[in-house]
Amino acid sequence: MKPAVVPRAGIRVGVAVQLIAVLVLYAAANYFSFENYSRTDFSRSQKFSLSTQSRRVLREFKKPVRIIVIVSPTFVSPVTQILGDIRNLLKEVQFSAREGVRIRYVDPTRDLERMRELQAKYKFGNADNLMIIDYDGRTRFVNLAEMADFDLSPIAQGDPPRLLAFRGEQVLTGALIGLIHPGKEVVYFLQGHGEPSVGAGSQIGLFLDSMAKQNIKIQTLSLASSDVIPADASAIVVLSPRFDLEEREAVLLGAWLRSRGRMLVLSDPNFPAPRLNRLVAASGITPRDDRVLRTVKLPFATGILREVTGEILPTTEITRKLQGATILFPGATQSLGLDNALAEKEKILLRPLVQAAEEFWGETDYAPNNPKGVRYEDGRDNGQPLTVAASADRNGVEDDRVEVQTSRLIVFGNSQFAYDASLSPQGLDLLLGSVNYLLDRGKSLSGVTPKTVSHFALNLTDWQLSRIAMLVMLVIPALAGVAGLVVWWRRRR
């Protein structure tokens, strides 16, 4: 019998269906890969990734943001060194915001007509190295030179300035925050009780500078000659007072706090402040008379570790984005008690923010050189869970996404971690998140804040350079040649 012959038309139809199926699968695979993918930054400083706060700020814009960069690549200036970093930063911004950000570069030396149009529209003079951010009729100008720190000393020898650090994301995010919140919030730092100054050369300069970049105006408050809290005070910070409040000051601050005031307290346990403690205890947070510590086994003795490792708890909007991070509290740290009975009676929402690691306890007999030694005594010392930072919201609600006009208080049992010498990135994120939470901006400005990308130079001696050159130019090629000869010889055999 003759085999059945398949009609050629059927073969053509089968091939066509297969081709269409392949094209459909190819299109579907590309569509899903473009819509669902992840990007990872493997660089040491994560310089190609936007911080959590920057991404949250970009999502706050309801209309497109226009960014115009006026810069000439041929014009010799310090900005030339960071032009590549600026382009990479804006690429990440555009990728994160998609259609929400429109970026354009203008060369003032070549596009003269466009330059005149911009000058007429935004009312600025002849300027190069300028970034214009336009949103919904509001405008911010950013000098590109402010996006980096330079060492200008090489100019004296005729060399270009040396780039020290790039902080473009900090500057850009601060400008974007200024567009979302055009009015500056005013935060007062209490003075007159031995607190660190907030002027030039301050010991908390990093904290203050970061607050200023968040579009916050910083002022000082002295109650020695005033009986009222300034009307424009959005929040008050009491940081590391060495002397206790006067009774009149405590009453004044307490009344202000109860009437929808906002306050951040960072206490120093080494300097007793009973009036300040009573002030915060009225909101359900009680500073305890103890020192948080732990013991460590040494080869020939038992040591006492007073630097506390704090674990951030995901209890609020400001800490949820920092979940899993730890903070080191140097110096003396006291634990905080939460008065749940008072909180229930006066409708106060109490939440722990930071808890000491499991090995720590609150030692009540903390006198130095204790002849009895240091050990945990159940019923006398304060055991786990040990809170070292907490918040109190009077008439507050559990869901931080619901904005309610309430009085708010955040208390830390340590203040040393806020000083420049001890401030860690996690500590700065928590401090800024706390301030923004007090200002009702925690929803959009919580999380990891932009960090400075430090540039460093590797200084090698002439001997080290010659060894590296010898290794790269002679040793490595010689090893490759020897390996080739060995392979050739084995094949010949």
C-alpha cells in the first residue's frame, strides 16, 4: 500500500501556527520580563541605588516633575568631575518615577535659544552648572557644585580640585521635599540646660545638617526669659540636658505637650533630671533609674559591656521601614517603662521603638567599682523585654496612615548616639524618621535616607607600584605562557 500523503496546505498551516505560537510566547515573555523584574546594585557603596526615602518622595508627586540640567561638558569646572555621577543619579530617578519625571539637559554654550527661553521663564541670570526642578508652578534651583565636597588645596599647585564625596541624592531629595512641603517646618532645640549648641561647630552637626536638607528650619528655644512656646514651633527637641528643667519650664512644656504639642527627648542618664522625667512620665513613658548593660566572658575575668545593641521594632511607620536594623548606643543608657494603666485611662497609644538585645538587662545597682560585682538579680533589676526608645500618642490610632492631630512624644534613653562622633547611618535614619513623624511627615519621609558617597584615593608607594607593574606585565603573562606550553607538550605526547 502507498503511504498516505499529507497535503502541502496542511503542512503550511501547521508551520504557520507554530510560528505564531513562537511569536506569541516571545512577546509574552518580553512583556512579563519588562513588567516584572528586579535590579540589584552590587557596588560597595550602593551608589547606583536610590534610598527608600527618595523613592517614597518620588511617589508623592501627583503630576510630572520637570528637571532641567544646565551644564556644559566642555566648560572646565569642579562640576565636570561629578557630571557622570549626576547623570547616573538622574537615570535612577527617572527609572524609579517612570513617567513621573522628565529630564532634559541644556548646554548653555551651544543651545543659546533654549537658554534664553529658560532665563525668561524662570527669571535667573547667566548661570552654568544649575539644576531647575519645576513642579505644578513651584520651582527649586540647585547649584550642581553643592552636590559634592571638594578639596580645593590642589588648585594652589595648578592641579584640579580633588573630589571628596558625592552627595547629590541628599541635595536632590531635599529639593524635592521642598516642592512637596513648600512651607518650612520649624523645630526648636531647647537651650539653657547644658545642651549641645546648634550653631557652627556643633557636636550634633550631622543631625542638624540632615534636618536642614529635609526642609526643616532649626531654631533655639530658651525658656529662661519667656513664658510662652513660639507659635510657629512644629516640634521641640530636648537633647542631652546636663541640668534639670526649672519647675516653671516643666509646667510650660507639659501644658504645651498636652495641647497637641510634639516633642523629642534624648536623655543623658549621667545627669539626673527628675522634673524632665516627670514631664515625660505624664505621657506614659517612665525613665527608669538603671543602666542597661551585659557581662562578657574574658580569658581571666568577666567584663561589663555598657555599649547597648538596640534592635529596631516594626511598631510604627518610622521603624517599619528600618526593621531588622540595629543601633549601637554608646555611653550610659537607661531603660524606659511603659505605663499601660495610665495610657488606657488617658487614651494614650504607647509603642516601643527600640529594644535592647536579649543579653542586656537594666542594672539598678550601677555604682562604679561595686565590690559585689555585677549580675542580674531577678525582682530587683529590670529584665527583658527592655525598651530603650518609645513613642506616646495622646488620642492616637494604631494605623499611622490615618493622620490625626494629636500630641506626640518620642523618648530615647540615650543621647550619646546622636553626637557626630557616634552617629551611625541607622541612628541618623531613626532620628530623622522620628522628627518627620512628629511633623506628620512620617508616611512619606520615613525609611532609609540618602547617604553621602565618599570617594577615596589609594595611595601606593613607588615600590608597590613597581611590584604591581611587574605582576601585571610580566608574571601573569608568563604564567599564561607556561600553561600554554604545558598543554601543548601534553598534546604532543
